[in-house]
Amino acid sequence: MRTGALAVLVASAVLLSGCGGSGSKSNGEAAKAPKQVVADALAAAVGAKGVHVSGSILSSGTTLTLDLRIVKGAGGSGQMSQQGLSFKLIRVGDKAYINGSDAFWKKFGGAGVATLLHDKWLSGSATTGNFASLTALTDIPKLFNGALGSHGTLKNAGETTYKGQKAVAIKDSSNGGTLYVAATGTPYPIAIVSGKEGAITFDEWNKTVSISAPKGAVDIGSLGG
């Protein structure tokens, strides 16, 4: 249960109000065994209709930032960047779309591709091929099963606050990192923090946004290679 778990998902290619539901009465998570708190947080996350994921993580020695909005059963959209290279992404069902900066396309496709895709979206399958890893980032069950489903020895450090919100801190003493879970209302995950590796935050639970395919996208199959 580390930010590295999310980094793996990305490499094979998270602060506002409302993070953990409403109300100020304790939800009892602070008194539970740490594994149960994680299980409750996972169940709450997987059952949500939507979530905003943002933050930064250390991936392959460089900092990667992400800002994604995910809608259960529909897909997700947002932006990611690493080493000054940024791209927007959209997934709608089994189709994924990428809109990269000129520097991004030049780095990964060459000058010709950068010219061809300037201000354009590139489309491809979200289930197979180069874009398949984006599904793990824009699918709520897959994202949270990946982020919370694997951990070492856990310790419930009790109730605290994170970014002004009451939370239960679950520390992974084997792998490092702390999971913050809402201590009031529904026990949604609030954040995963791991020292120098960075932090990913989760908020705007159950808020859904409109996600639609961009017009005029260039099919990846037309690029050849």
C-alpha cells in the first residue's frame, strides 16, 4: 500500500471538501484492526460513482504528476506529466485518447509524428496495445484494487487530521507509506503518502462529470510501425 503501487500502474502506461462524506461523528474506523480499515476503504472506493485523483509520485527516478477524474462504468479524463512532458487523456469505454504536447510527441514518436499530431488527439484501444494501461488508471475498481490491494505489515496509528480533515492513519511498516481514511461519514480513502515518493489524494467522491470522446482523433493504426 504505497504510492509505488500507483506508480507501477502508470509505468505500465490523486484536498478539497467532500473527501470522506459528510458529518462530524466518528465512523468507528479508528478503533478497528488496520486490515479491516483498509478493507472498508477499498469497499467504499469501489462502490463510489466517481472520484478525483491527483498528486505526484516518484516513478523511475523522476516525478510524475497526475490529475484525473474518473466515473464508474464510463471512463475518465485528465492530464499527466513527467520531466516537462505532458499529455491529456480520455478513456470512454474500450477506447482511449491521448493529446500530447509537441515535446511529448517528438520524444516518443519523432518530429514527423509531432507535426502530424499537433493539437490533435490520438485514439486507440483501451483494452489492448499501447493504451491498455490507461484503463487501470481510469477504472475505479482496478485503480483502487491496485493501490490498496497489496501491502505489508499494517498498523492503525489512530485518528489524526490530513489537510484539515479528520482521518485514520494506517501505516505500512514493511513497505513504507501511510493511507489516510476518512474518520467520519463513509470511510473513503483520502490520500496515500510515502515520504520522498510523493502523495496521491482522492476527493470529490461520487461527483460525476461528463466524459466524451474528442472529435477528429487520429487512429493509432494509421501511423504504421
